[in-house]
Amino acid sequence: MKKILILNSGSSSIKYKLIDMPEKTVLAQGLIERIGIEGGYIRHQYLKENSWNKLESSFDTPDHLIGLKKINTLLLDLNVIDSPLDIYSIGHRVVHGGNKFTQAIKITKEVKDEIRLVFPLAPLHNPANLLGIEVASEIFPTAEQFAIFDTAYHQNMPEKAYRYALPQSLYKTLHIRSYGFHGVSHQYVTTAALNHINNEKANIISLHLGNGASMAAIKEGTSIESSMGFGPNSGLIMGSRSGDIDSTILFYLLKKGYTSKEIFNCFNNQSGMMGICGRSDMRDIRNAYDQGEKKANIGYDMYAYRIKKYIGAYVAIMNGVDAIIFTGGVGEHDNIVRSLICKNLDTLGIYLDEGKNTSTTTNDIHEIQRDHSYVKILIISTDEEMQIAKEIWSLLEQ
């Protein structure tokens, strides 16, 4: 058995999982949330004598470096590993692979240089991803490190989907095109859904809704369209990212004296739900929504409205849909979001059962559609870490 540590650094969180492969036995897992936001905390679980032990505590995490060091300390102090040398391989989820990477790859200096080159395209993620790689190489010096790219799953999108209506020279020389993101999550939950409904040819709409959010149209297991494009700022309304906006706004702000750096910060860090509601974490916004706060109400309405537009578009390009998947922190846990999204979609054969929508279950897949709904509505817990571990193990076996 080989211990593989998976590090999944998001824009405001770090998920991690230590897995014995090829048995797929999880030895420890956890989540550090609200990185760079007040009220941070850590949840850590570890296997000891065939039973799970849990540790939860407040843990203000100003940046990803502090978070990664904390993970190492927990693994050692709780005797999950005896030494950093116990870690055989480390897998990193990297958000943007540009046009270079279409599959998992062993990390080399050249790979790190390429990840660094696309920092401007994923400014909230790729720097955190590379930091995780650098810190992990210091803490676990003997472990082979691998990168799995969120963009890889979408590389089979047709040209009519990934091209922009810009001069061809920008596509040929600067590789400006749609890449798609959250591919590891979309791949995992889609595979689970296809197995669940026992239909490999099904049309799937996958909604990964977290602090970052994206949708994918998936036909026969292949992504043919993604709401995110050249970078992870387009598409849906997100925690602090604007999603789709009219490009004229950019030029208007430049004419008004805003610098490119200020506009960049505005679109990535001050927009989305943060811009609408003054908060970026949907749990905080949900509390405000439940208390009737007007900004939270309009925020929820705008959030769901944008997603409904994409659902309609994806149904059209696939000529129908067999199942809709909700995953990610918001997609899995916020019943109001799911309710607002599915409301008045009966013309598409989508009928939500509000009772099932608010019920809880321990099942990995939870069906929440009405009995007569033509379309399955599924809540599926994503497991990006296990998907990454499986891809790494495939490479190690070669």
C-alpha cells in the first residue's frame, strides 16, 4: 500500500485527504475554510483502530501557507503518519493548465513554470496551487508530486464551443479560448450519476456551486460546454467574482480613471455576492436571507436567475437533459438555492420535490425530483480528492 496525500487548494479553502492506494482507504481527511476571512476553522478526521476520530476548532488562517503547515502538524501529532517520509506521492488540484496540460502529470520545474505563466488567468487559484506544491516539496521531500488540472476534463469541447468571436490571431498566438474549470469535480459527479441512472449516453447538466461556481453540459460522459471560459471569472455569479459581464464596463471604468489593477481586483475580489450583499460566504448570506435582509434576497434571486439561463441554454445545445446534478458546498447544502433554480422549469420536464429537497440523507446520491419528473435532480457529494488519487495511481502503475 502507498500513502497518497491529496491537496485541493481553493480560493478560500484547502481540502485534503490521505488515502492508501490502491485500496482507496481514507486514513485522514479535513477541510480548512474561510482562508483570509474572519471566522476561519478547521475540521479534521482521522482513522484510528478502525474508528473515525474528529477534531474541530476555530483556526484563523490568513493565507494558504499557514493552512498547509497546520495539515502537516495534525498528521504528525495525531500519529496518522510517523514521518513525512511515509507519504509516497502527493496530488495537487491545479485550476488552470492553459493549453499545455490535458491530463495528470508529474511535477517538474518546467511544469511549475507553466503553472506560474497562467497566474493572470486564475489569480485566486493558481498561486495558491503552486504555493501548495512548493510547501509540500519542503515538508515531504521524498514524495513524488503530481498535478491534476481542472481544465483537462473540458479539452474535448468542440471548437464551436471553445472559440471566441475574436481575431484568429489571438487564438493562434495567445491561445485565447474557453478552457472550462472544476473539471475534476464535474468528472467525478458525472461518473457517479451515469452509474446511478444506468445510462452511459445520458445528457447531464452538472452544477458545481461553491465559493467558485461553474456549470458543464455533458453528453455521453464528455464535457461539451462550460460556463467558465478563458479564466475562472466568467459564467455564474460567485462568492467574490462577477461572472459574466458586458465587456463595455471594462472600457468604461478605464475611461473613468480606474487602473487595470483596480478593475482586476474589483472583478475578482469585490464582486459577485460580495458586491451584491457585502458578504462572500453563502452561509453568511443565507443567515441574512432567513432574516429577510433585502440585499441577501436580491443576491439569491440574481444567483439563481443566472443559473437558470445556463440551464435553458444547455438543454438547447444537448437537445434535452436527463439529469441535473447539484454539488459543491452550496449545491449540496443550500436548499433555497436549489429551490430557486428549479422553480418554474416544468416546461423542461424539471419538477423539484420540496419535501425531498429539505430532507437530509447519508446517501452519496440523493434524488430530489418529484415522481413524475422527466428529469432526475440529484445531489451528489463531490470527491475531487478520490478522483485525483485514482488518476495518480493510474500514472504510478504505468
